[in-house]
Amino acid sequence: MEASSANSRAPKHTLMFIQFNELRRTRTYMHFESVSDALDGLCQLYEEKLQQGSPEMVAQQTAQPRTLDALFRYVDGFQDMGVLVYTPAIDGYRPYNREWVKEKLYEHLRRAGRVYA
């Protein structure tokens, strides 16, 4: 296996930035050892929100329990979000937007056999 090929699959430190609503105080960030861990963390945030039982999430869960569309609506509901992924080739972080996160979520859940209905 080539070194560059191995490096492309190596875990890449990932920073996720989320602003949950229009209030600046809802801004937060999380760091993960890999993109995969960040995606799992995002799914965990969604699951926790469902368990909290906010009226809009309960209605969403009743209508379409744990669907990929519901997860994407949750992500789209953030005021703002993005990730930075460490890229060894540039010895720095590359930014990615919400749409990239949703694409990676789909791929990640499909590979894990966890694609919601």
C-alpha cells in the first residue's frame, strides 16, 4: 500500500462548529479524532434532541421516526454549521459546509448499515 493511500484513510482531526439558532450564545464547537467520529457525534446530538422531547422534534419523530430526511432537517435547522478537517498534504485544516456534512452523513450511515428508513 502506498503511503499517500494510507494517509488518505488515516483519521483526520475534525472540528465541528454549530450555531443552533439566531442567538450568538448558542454557538459551540466540538473536536473529534476523525470525520467518522464527528458524524457519529452529530447523530448523537440528533438522538439527544429527540429524547428531550421538544414539541417540534416530537412532531417530527411521530411523522417520520428517525429518517434520513428528518436528520437532514435537523442539520438544516441550524443557524450555521461547518467543519474543519485536518489535511496533512497542506498541514492545515480545510473548511467544509453543511451540504458536505450531509453527503458524508449519508455515506457514513450507509457504510455502517445505519441508514434511517
